[in-house]
Amino acid sequence: MTTNTAPKFITSPYFVSEVGNWHLKPGAPKEVVEEFESFMEAHKKWEQQFDCERKE
């Protein structure tokens, strides 16, 4: 059984959840930046994989 939990950065006051433009405000703590960048990189890879599967 897999449990999906939201990343902690989502509740950070530095997180901006604009549609199609997720980003962090300047001055975000290092831990928040690292988690955000890791999440976004994984999401980008997932999107690329999904796009490739749709084209096949």
C-alpha cells in the first residue's frame, strides 16, 4: 500500500501556488528550496515520461 503525502514546502509561507507557475518567494530557507527543487525535478521527469507514453 502506498501513502501519498504532500511535500512540506506546500505549507511554507514562501510557497506560491499560482496555476502553472509554482515558485518560492525570495528568502526561502535552504531546506524549503531543496525540497521544492527536488519535487519539481521529479515532477518534470514524470511529465516527460507521461508525454512519451501518450505519443506511443
